[in-house]
Amino acid sequence: GTPAVVSLAVPGCPRSATFRDVMEYAASYFGKRVRFVEVDCSMHREFCKSRSPTEIPHIEVFHSSMLSQFSQSMGSVDEEVLYDVSVRKFDHHWSVYGIYEFLRKADMINEEDFE
């Protein structure tokens, strides 16, 4: 499965807005290898609370596990994917290169993915 970088964000938070812009730009480079998702904590309070963020934005890396279940019905495929969560603090520069370094250290991409 495709790993995902998930950002817990709050509307109106300047740090959330800045990181959103960086993630959107990074998606243009790495979007085929990694998903980028922002969760609005004002709408998904319980999920955000369950992640125990220490700061906003709070960044987590979700790696899909090998525990996928597939069921076919009427010619369509429904997929339920269970995730192993690797929580990593984003401590790199807030730039596409910073995200590249973050993803590389998480073994989600390699040098050839950054051109």
C-alpha cells in the first residue's frame, strides 16, 4: 500500500497553513509514492485527541500493513486496510527538501525520488 503523511491541523493556525502549502507542493514531487493528508481537528476532534498531539501541526506517518482484506462483489473491489502507525516528529526544515529528508529517513522514498 501507499504510505501516508498525516498532518493534524487547525483552521486559522498560521503554522498549519504554512505546512499545508509545503505539503501541497511536496505532493507534486512525491504524490505517486506517498499520500499527503490533512485532518481538520475542529471537525475531527475525537480522532485528533486520540493521536495525543503535542503541537499543531502534528505530523504522523502511516504505513499500510500487509493485513489488507479484499472482498469482491458485483464486479467491484472493496478494500479494508489496517494501518501500522509510526509516529514521527517532524523536525526538519518546512520545505519540500525538508519533507524529502523526513520521508527518506522514514524509508518511504529514496534519492531517486527527488529530482
